[in-house]
Amino acid sequence: MSDDHAAGQMSCEGNRFLHTPNFDRLAREGVRFSNAFCTNSLCAPGRASALTGTYSHINGILGNSEARDAAPELLRPGVPTWPELLHEAGYKTAVVGKWHLNDEPRGFDYSCVLPGQGLYMDPDFIENGRRRKIPGYATDITTDLALQFLEGAGAGPWALMYQHKAPHRPFTPAPRHAGLLAGVELPYPSTFNDDYATRRIAREAEDMRFEISLAGDYPDLPARLSPEARKKWIFQRFVKDHYRAAYGIDENLGRVLDYLDRKRLTEDTLVIYTSDNGFYLGEHGWYDKRFMYEPSLRVPLLVRYPKLARAGAVRAEFALNIDYAPTILDLAGVPVPRLMQGRSLRPLLEGKAPPDWRRSMLYTYYENSWAALAGRGREALRDPSFQYFTPHRVPPHRGVRTARYKLIEYHGEGDYWELFDLEKDPEELRNVFGERAYADTRAELQGELRRLRDQYAETGGAAAPAKLEK
């Protein structure tokens, strides 16, 4: 797993500027999911859902900052994780690199994780509870740790969470990659100068815009640039550094894949690559994630298991981050707990889509829901002195996505909704919620949103224990 690696940042997904031979190898030798989504586009919630196979309101990790409200941001007691279950089944287990949960790693024979966000250069790690500095570059070090564990684990069975800080901001590419893409002018997204004409909440998200929030990252930003030139300068530096950090992941992934080949473990090893959430790289003039729009919602997902999956396949069925845990347990022969809400991807890997496979998905975003709980309402999101400050004050929202449509409800904003026809408007520029021609579609999607919320026991926050038992 990487951090903030957007779908489309691989040459196997059509990127013309970022050459990723090892991601491409995974896609060529395994299965690429072209419609993989996160269920809450934020770091800690994305990781918690991948660990537990559950939505945020079930596992208890609603956001990165909800710990500042009434309850600590910890996994709900009694919610199992797939590493714990594999450990109980006799697997040697380890996690190395990015962790980014307030919980101490549990269910692992070995853990060596970055505290919080960690540093790119000469970072501290917490190794089995003890802190130590390791010289070098975080992506390389994380791979060194992964290979050390694999060497000691032997033929297995073992399970490794190999997780990178990269390409999370502020970017520090490896020195050897500092010149990558030098002299290249990257193209600007078609929505780079979005005017947010039909999307009020998006228009208010000024602190996600390049020209407003990122100037302080670059002391060498030239003075006296026009607003347009300033925005373009920051975009070029930001995206190139993001690509450079992502390239380091691809390079190091190759070291692990080569190790599996040398040890003749490739045929019997399940490899899953993904990211904790999607990311904006200039789309809508933004960086970061959170909103349910496509760049933030989509995640890369590559799965290689030669014993089962047809090499080079591309699956268009919806895959969610809550599917990873049941997939891993299923292929390991370990029972999947009833509490897990995802489904094993095994039939899709086998090339057999079940007739009842999901045709819609539920999205939930809770961070900043504390504003309403604190009695301040939405005005708190605009007040920098408000004690529960979090970056990017995107209001809580939920939504449903189908193959063609996306409906978003900004609860807490009054009766404010957005509806997009992704077939006619794939860039989500025109909110058609109030248009008469979409009245039937609107009603149908609102009904589907209610159905999905009932299916996943989503009530607007952490589920009550009685609801969990059902």
C-alpha cells in the first residue's frame, strides 16, 4: 500500500509520463481492477477499512481528526483484522513502513513502522515498540525491512503489510530521482480552471486549490508571477515531485518481486497493490482527496496470484477497499467473520463474475462532523480560530455511485445534493440534481442510497453495538 497514489499514475493505466515497469508487471502477470474505489477518502479510514473489511462507522475510524471530538480515534474493540486472524491461523505476520493509525500494531510477529506521517530522509521507526532512527530514504528503508522479514520467514506461511509513506506530501523524492521529468511540461487537467458553477460546496473548498494553499511549500517560487503563472508553476513542481516519489515505489516494488522469483515463491504468493485513497493532481484545480469526485474516490488495485488469476486480465466490476480483507482470508483458507462487509474478489480473479455482484457502491465521509456536534454548524468550518481545526474543511457527505450516475448528499448542509451523469459528464462539472429530465433517476438513486445505508448499517456515525450484531 502507498499513500495518496492516484489511479492513473501508472503506465499500465495509460500514463504517458510516469513509466512504472513493476506496476505494469503486476498488471501483466495478474489482474487490474479498473473500477476500484475507497469507501472514505482519507488516510486513516482507508487503512482501517483495508484492515478490517468494514466501513468506517463499523470499525470506528471516522476520520484523521475525529479523536479531537468525543472519542479517541481507535479501532472499535472486537472488530477483527485480517493480520490478527492469519496470525491465529499460524501465519508469520509483519507490518513495515507507514501505519498511520493511533492503535498500536497488533497481530504481528514483527512491526517496524513510521510514527505518524514519518519523514522521508533518515526517519525514525518504531520497531516492536522501540524507537530508532534508520539512515537513508524511507521508501528504500521500508523495502529493506520487507526483504529482511521475508528472508527470515522463509517459505511460509507468512503475510506482510508492506506500506510506503510515499507519495504523501510534502514530497521528498530520492536524490537519484530528483531530475526525473526535468524539462518536461506536464499537461494540465481539463478541469484545472474549474469555475465550480453548479457545485456550491466545491466552490467553497478554497484551501484545496494550488494557488491558495501550496505556495508556502516552495521557498524558490518566483516572485511577481501572475496568478495564472503562479498556479501553473506550483502545479508543475507539485505533480513532478509526486511522480518522482511514486517512481521510487515502483523501483522498490521490483526488488520485492525479484526476491519472490529468486526464492521460487511467486507462484504461491498473493500480491495486492493499492493505495489508502485517491488523490487530486490538479483536477478541479485541487490537490488532496476527501470529496466523492472520481479522482479522490478511485484507487489503483492490482492483484497477482498465478495459481488462480488469469494473467493480464482487466476487470470492470466494482471493487472496494472493504473487499481486501475477505479476499486475503478466503485465499488463505481462513473463515471470514460475518462482521466483514466486503466480498472476496476470488470469483473475479477466476474470471467468473457472480450474477449478484454489486452494481452500486456506498461512500461515506465523516471528518468535520464534529462541527455540528459542537453546536457551531457549518460556520465553524470557515472560522480558523475554531478549536477543532482540521485541514481542508470539507463537510461530511455520503453518496451512491453506479456505472452511470453518482448522487452525493451533503448532510448537515440543509437539502443540498449533487447528481452527475458520468456518461455525459465524466468530469463531474454539471450538477443535474434539480433538472426535470433527471427526476426519475434522482428518485431511484435516493432509494438506492437508503438501501445501501440499511445494508451496511450506516446511520451517520459509529454504529451502535446492537446494529453491529445484526
